[in-house]
Amino acid sequence: MLEGAPSYSRAKDRAPAKILLVEDDLPMQEGIRDVLELGGYRVVTATNGSEGLAALARETPDLVISDIMMPRMDGLEFCRRVRQEPRWASLPFVFLTAKGQKTDVRAGMSLGADDYLGKPFEMQELLDVVETRLQRTATIKQEMAAQAARLREMILHTVSHELRTPLTFVKGYTELMEESGGDLTSEEFMRFLSSIKLGSDRLGQLVDDLILLISLETDDARLLFEYEKQRVDLSSVVLEAVAALKPKAAARNVMLLTQLERPSCQVVGHLGYLLDATKRILDNGIKFSKPQGGRIVIRTEERAHQAYVRFADDGIGIPADQLGQIFQSFYQVGREQREQQGAGIGLPIASKIAELHGGRLEVQSSVGVGSVFSLALPVASQTYVSKAGSAVGWARPYS
Ligand code: ADP
């Protein structure tokens, strides 16, 4: 196994990676250790799973190589324990297997091991596996860090903008009122006051939206959903959302048309959440209509035990390369070019509400032609009876 001149130094470009080697056969352990050290790695050793766990906590290695058959705690149990611990869940784990341990290999891989080496193996093989696994983990870490940085940037940009604009309104008009020393006509007074209210409403909405998004990402929303779910009539939801948004649509010269299935589609859901999601999708249709106005057709239908609410608008549309991103929190299409209201969390909220109901939100769009958002929800069974329950302060309706 150890023949060949060991002249490896692959890890020379970075700080040497630390490898935990768990092997009860001491000559074997020593041989592998030598190869790894000559390859430029630092090595810590253990002779069974229990020692391995202790070494993991103490040494925080970058990769684990473990034998399967060992006394006290074998490699499979060791791997299972490692994967149970969140801080080690993505630590690269490689098994060493002897001939005839095929079932163990399969079991190991299903427990979350990343790779395995069959004994006897060549030095080169060992170093290749280690280097491949380390590089893969480094790439994943880099990508995650880049994603986190992008997210931070988006949050900073959108949220700070969304906080600052209304705050400027509130501050500016309050100062004007203060400087006037009470010398304002009643018309001016009312105008300033309504601008302050507009600003504070927008701030309040942003805070509420952020709280709702967080509650949908944690178990809070699910608990509320389970407690308050009931048979919901989708036509009523659509009609209520349309009635609420009609004035805004009229102001943008957007017509709202409904085509509702009869008898109406019934789902098991949370009335408040479903209304919220519907209003958000509709609101976007109005917000992203063409300057001259347009129309949105809202249609409900039932197919193969699924209820669909389809929102088809003839607005500005979404570029194909950004369709995948619009459900990400804080993402907005072309925020730099288009000054628009919103924090990029409307669609993530709507899509999480769909998921909470065991459904999904999908989109098709074409720039300059329009977009179709489709909310798919499982249909309520004929026999579903709502729990007797009244609305108990659910996490804030959209306004
Ligand atoms: P926001 O609340 O800021 O509008 P959303 O999460 O609701 O954020 O939407 C994300 C982005 O998706 C929007 O900024 C917009 O660019 C795009 N979008 C959403 N709905 C539509 C639509 N009906 N037509 C065109 N673009 C849309």
C-alpha cells in the first residue's frame, strides 16, 4: 500500500489541512499517517469511534478518515454520531473499507459519508480522495460565503432604502410643522399630516412584513396555521383581495377581471394567510403594470385534486434570467434602474404561504408581454370539517 516515493506537497498553497484518522490497526494507522504527512497534511489519530468523537471536539479537523470495523464504537456508529451534530454535518468523511464490506459501504454512504477507499489502496489514491474532498468543501464554503455577502448587500440596500425614504417624509414634514410655529392653514396642516401618516404607515408595513417573513421561516407560522386552519372558499378570497385593491388598480388604470370556477374551489387553509398571499401577488400585478395601465385576469380552477389561482397580467414582465431569483428574500428586478416601492419580500412571503399549505407558487413571464403567477393548493377533501375556532390574532393581515 505504501510503495512509491512520497513527494507530495499539494496542500502547500494554503495552511495545512488537519485530518482526523480513526483506525484501530496501529501499523496501518502509522502508514496512512506517514503518507498524509508527506502529502503536506497535519494528522491527529484515534483508534475507535468514541476516541474519534472526543478528538473531533478537541481538534476541529478539516476532514475525517475512518475505518469501519473497530472495537468499542465502530465506524458506522461514529459516522452517524458525527452527522447528528449540526456543527459537523458538512465535515468531509471518508471510510476505509476492507474487502467484502460492500454492505457496510452502502450503509456508510447512506449515513452521510462522502467517499470511501477500499483497502489495500495506493498512496496516490488516498491523497487524491483527500484533496478532492477538501477542495470540494472549500468551494462550497466559498460559494456560501459569497451568497451570504450578496444577501447582506441586498438586505442593506433594500431595507435601508425602505426605512430611509418614509423616515425622510416623517422627519421632513414634522420639521416643517415645527418651524411654522403653528402658523399653517388647515389645508396645509392636513396635507402635512397625511404625508406623515403615509410615511409611518409604510414603515409599519415594512416592520410587519419582516416579522411575517421570519414567522414563516420559523415554526411560528406553522403553529398558527395548524391551530386556525379551516375550509376556505377560494372565490371569496379572490373577491375580497380584488375589492381591497380596486382603488389602487383604478389609480393606475389597471382593470381587475375575475373568472371563478363554480362551484367554488375549496381548500384547507388559513384564511388570513391566503388572503395575504393573494393581495401581494395582485398588488405586484398593479405595481408592475405598463405606464398606460392594463388588465389582470384572476382565474380559479380545479384540476386533478389541485386548486389553482392564476393571476395573468399584461405588465412589464420579468427577464427570463431573473425568474429564478424573484422568490428569494430581498431580491428585486433592476432595483438600480427602477426606483420602486417594496423591500423584495412580497413574493417570498406569498410563496412560503403556498408551501405552508402544501402548495406552491409558480411564475411564467415574458418581458413586455406580461406575467402569469399561479398559486397551486391541495383541494380540501369532501369530508374535511373545520375545527371550531375563531380568528386568534394571526400574524398581521396585509394592508
Ligand atoms: P417587492 O415587494 O419589492 O415588489 P416582491 O418579492 O413582491 O418584491 O417581488 C420581487 C420582484 O419581482 C419585484 O421587485 C419585481 O421586479 C418582480 N415582480 C413581481 N411581480 C411582478 C409582476 N407581476 N410583473 C413584473 N415584475 C414582477
